[in-house]
Amino acid sequence: MSEEIPAWLKERLARFEEMQRNLQAVQIQKKQIDLEISEIERALDELKKAAPDDAVYKFTGQILIKVSKDELVKELEEKLELDKTRMTILAKQEEKLKQSLTELQNKISSALSGHSELKES
């Protein structure tokens, strides 16, 4: 005997799936930013090893442009700070989504167990 799933439960399940997709998107963004942070840190390490009069270049679109070492270090440090801030924000979003998912999962589970108890009666 198959029973129709109540509309409110369908809505909760849809919300749960949407939250899972959002969590996955946040986790992907975190991984991308983490990679970017690692690349910036490696670039800064290499720049610090370079002599002040060494030629330094950066990619701009499809070309390399010669820039001053100090200018590039400053630009990379600003980018690093921005990425770390974004990472903090994403970590907070991830934690909030995980909490919401757990709460919703508990509500769905209790609703399903209550629903199955009603069927057995």
C-alpha cells in the first residue's frame, strides 16, 4: 500500500536538497579559494627571494607585463588578504548550512517516524 507523500514533507525534502546543493557550492568555492591562496603564497615566497633589481612580470589577459617587485608584492598581499576574508565568510556559511541541514534532517526524520507510526496504528 503506497501512500502519497504530504505536500509539507515534499516541500521540506526539496528545501533539504537545495541546501545540500548550496553546501556543495560553498565547499567548491572554498577549495578554489584555498588553491588561490596557496598559489599567491608561493608567488610571494618567490618574489621575496628575488633581488630588488630583478625583472618581474605578471600576466594581464594574454600577455606578460613588466612590473616593479614592490608593486606586485603589494598587489598579491592585498589579494591574499581578500581571499582569506572570503574564506572566513565561506567557512561561516558552510557551518550555518551544515547546522540547518542537520536541523531539517532531524525534522524530516521525526516527521517520517511519526508518519510511519500513524500507518502502523
